[in-house]
Amino acid sequence: MAKEKTPEKKPNFFVRAGKGISKFFRDTKSEIRKITWPTAKTTFKNTGIVLLAMLVVGLVIFGLDFGLEWLFGLVMDVAGN
């Protein structure tokens, strides 16, 4: 008669959680080493591009607002007479 193997007992919750947390921090450290930070010159260039884009979008929104307000005023003057 063959002996049956007893299933291995899982480690308790704290051991499993500790291993998971440890793996998380090891993986995080590994990924942080892969980061390449931009140079100061690149950062200033990108900041300028963002500010210029904000200015252009702001001017477009201002133009649309002004134009639609003017058009709405014309329509209301015609409808009022």
C-alpha cells in the first residue's frame, strides 16, 4: 500500500504578505533605476512649449467667446425689432 502525500501547508498570512511587500519594493527599486530624467534645457524648452500652447488655446477660446457673443447680440437685436 502506497503512502499518500500530505499537501504542503501554506505559510501564514503575514509571511505571504511580507514576501509580497518585499517583492513590490524590489520591483519598484528596479523600475526607478530605469528612469531617465530630462536635462534642464529640455525641461525649459518643454515648459515654453506648454505656455505657448496655453496662450494659443486661450486666444482661440477668447475669440470664440467674443464672436459668439457678438453674433448672439445681432440675433437678439433683430428678434427684438
